[in-house]
Amino acid sequence: MINRLVSEVEAGLAARPVLLRDASARALAYLGGLADRPVAPAPAAVAALDRLDFALPGPGHDAASVLALLDDYGSPGTVASGGPRYFGFVTGGALPIAQAAAWLTAAWDQNAALSVMSPTASVLNRVALRWVTELLGLPEGTGGGVTGATMANATCLASARDAVLAAHGWDAAGQGLVGAPPVTVVAGAQAHTTVRKALGLVGLGRDRALLLPADGQGRIEPRVLPATTSCSTRSSWTSATRPGPAPSSPRSRRRVPAGAGRPSGRAARPCGSASAAGTPPSGTSTAASPRSPPAPPARDHDHGHFSAE
């Protein structure tokens, strides 16, 4: 049994140059046709993806046939997001050097968890982070890489949560959130859906944010932010809008009955606010009287997505 497995591994390693050249040829052919093919895959190509859904194989398939299967059925079923006529979402096509570097790093096959496991990966990560902080004008040594919008928002909200609670004598990292003073989160009515998801991940509650109205560009003016916040628990993803027409965005129409956005009336301890209103929370807190309501907004404005995706 062991001898057979060793023989299979050795055969695979011997065939690797041919396999990689085949993959390169297929990849270049795919890239060469991006400019002329439709952006969306044809319905027949999408339906043909069923060919990739088969029972778990026992001994496995030949490497060359697996690559051919992926190319023959996977390539036609892709969206041409790397082509010149794709304008969906916030997706950009990769530059040739980025693709070439990705091929090379795949060949490196590094585990970048620790510098001792990959000095090269550690140095490249540190340099890339320094470049980003220089471009954004951030303090040296700050920041980190995340996987996308959800983790970017979760990271920012967790940092703001800890800073706000620390200002009120609570160590969130050491004591957890059980029994901690409530933290009021102020967000825009058009806050990206990942903001709400991140609020749940960091224990601040998806349905407790105080929403301020937004305009058609998803913007909020600083003057409509509450001057002070109450620690009273809010019962839902609430809105602080005045009566009147709701903003046009579907996301901005999440509303609760009249009275939402006002203090609940129950006794509450002073606390700060973590803002998701267009920029990462600063971590500063504003102490408030338990009965002091948020300042009512004068008109609709805001954007709550501050991720660095």
C-alpha cells in the first residue's frame, strides 16, 4: 500500500512540468478570449456546470483529466470580470503582473502564518501594509490585512467597542461583554449589509444600531450625528428619522414604529458611541445623561460602509 502511494506521488511530481504547461496554455487561451466573449456566461454554459457535480471519487481522477474538466466546463461558466467590458459591483480585473505573481506564489506554496514558516511572505506582508498606511496617511505600524468587507467592519467595530468600554473602566478583552455597559452604535440608513453582520459578530447586536437617514449618495453630514447618546438598549435596527418620505434606497427603508430613536425611558448608564457613519470609529467616547436624547437629524444623509476591502 505504502509503495503504491509513493509511486503515485513520484509519478505526479514527474508529470508536473507537463501539467503546469497545460494549465498555462489553457489560462492564456482563456485570457485571450475575454475581450471578445459576452460578459455573462451563456445559459447553456451555466447548465453544463452540472458536469462538475459528481459523486466523490474513490481512487481519484487523472490530473490532466481534472484540469481539462475544469477548463472545458468551468471556464465557459465564468463571468468575464477580468475583461474590458465588465462594470459590475466593485470588481476590477487583475493586472498581468498580479496574475504572474499569483502563479509564482502558488508555486512557492507557503504557509504565511508565522515569519519562521515563510520569511518572504512575512516581509512582503509588512512592506505592503507600510505602503498602504503611507498612501492613506495612517500612523506607521497600524492596520492589518483582512479578507473582505465583513471582517474589515468587524475589526473596526471591535476596536471602537473596546476603546469606548475602556474609557468607562471596562476591559472587553479580559472581562468579555457579559455585564458590560451598553454601547450605542450610530450608523447610516444605507450602511452596507456587512456592517449589520459585523455588529452581530462583535456582540454589539445587529438590531441595536441607531440609524440616521441618508441621501441618494449614501452620505451623512456631521451635524446630524447625535451630540450625546443614551445607554438604553434599543429594541431593533432603529431609525432616527423624522416623519416624512423615506429615502429612495431599499436599504434605507428599514424602520420601526414611531418613537424609535428616542430614549426608551428606562434607567441607563452613561456610555459612548461607536460610529459606522462613513469613517472608521475613532474609539473616543461621549458620556451622556441617561435621559439625553440624540439630536434629531435635519434632513436625510449617510453611508455606513467604512471597510477597506
